[in-house]
Amino acid sequence: MSRILTAMCTHILMGSNSMSRCSDWLKNRDVRKELGLDSGLSQRTINHAVSLIGNHSDGILVRLWEGLDADIISRTPM
């Protein structure tokens, strides 16, 4: 799941929120190789990942915040 999420976030950060375009983008062998994916992801798989992320968004945001907060604390000079 983490590689799927990485692929989706990378695609969004490149300027496209379309998961259909993300699925098309992942058909490129070089893109898949760079992301460590063995094969392309179907639109259905991406839609399922979006649904799972949505169902767990509160927990995901808390964990992201904890990770960012820990990183900020570790960089703060004492």
C-alpha cells in the first residue's frame, strides 16, 4: 500500500489530481521502475486505495503530523 500511496502523492505533486491520469501514468515502465512497482495499477486498484485513505484519513493525518512534529523537534537546536 505504501508504494501505491507514494505513486499517488507523486502524481498529485506533479500537478494532477486525476486518478485516471495517475493510472495511465503508471503504465510507463520507467515510472514504475522508479517507484519500485512491478506492474501498472488499474483504475480499480487506485480507486480502492483512495477509498481506504478516505476511510482512515484522521489516523493518517495524525501520524503524518506526529512524524513532521518529531522531525521539527529533532532539527531544533538546544
